[in-house]
Amino acid sequence: MTLVHFIGITDSQIASAERVFGRADFVHKWHDWRSWGDIDWDSDTVVLGDKGHEQPIQWSWQDHELY
């Protein structure tokens, strides 16, 4: 199953990205190691926006640790 990931997409880019790639299955605010693990690099489609970087950053805030 191929999934679509948007990484670093701004509000102004989301409509254009959805027209081209369809609705995203995952939207990642940052390209960090957590999002890196969610992506199947052999079959998923990854769309980088203006705030996305090709190489993942070391760390970002982990909201799942709150609960």
C-alpha cells in the first residue's frame, strides 16, 4: 500500500500539493527521525514543502510523550 507523506508543507502549499498528489495520509511538521521511521522509502510518496529538508533533523518535540 502506497502512502503519501507531506513534510514541511505550509498552509499556502497544501491545496496545490493535494491537487497533484491527492490527500496526504500523513502530514509531518518536520522531517525528523520520528517521521523518517514512518516512511516506507521503497513505496511511499514523500512531498517536501518549503519548511521540509531532505535530510532529517536530529530531534523535534515528541507530543506522544505527553500522555
